[in-house]
Amino acid sequence: MPRKTLPDDDPRRQLAQLERNIVQTDLLISRQIARIELTAEKGDDTTKAKGVLYGLRMVCEYWYAQKEILLAPREHE
């Protein structure tokens, strides 16, 4: 029997995707922090790695903002 799927614009589907994005980005942030620590231990320059970490944190903030928007009560519905 075919599985029922939600339309792409369904808020539950969008929320689930945002949650996956947040989890994946958090994982990338953790890996980047470990990379920075290893690089620092070796005495190498961490400037670029910290720039990447900053970018990942901005992406994560974006996902959280999108989630907040999706969960906000809608006045005109």
C-alpha cells in the first residue's frame, strides 16, 4: 500500500525539514570546533577555520529564525 505523504508546503513537513537542518548544522559546528582545537594544538593558524565556524553559526541562526517564523501564530488565517 502506498504511503501517504504531505505536500511540500505543509507546515509539519517544513518543520521536520527545519529540525533536520538544525541537527545537521549543529553536527557541522561540533566538527568544526574539534577541527579548530586540533589545528590550535598543532600551533597552526585557525583564522580560516574560525571563519567557517562563524558562517556555520549564522546558518544555524537562520534555521532557528525560519522555525520561529513557521511556528508564529498567524493573524490572517
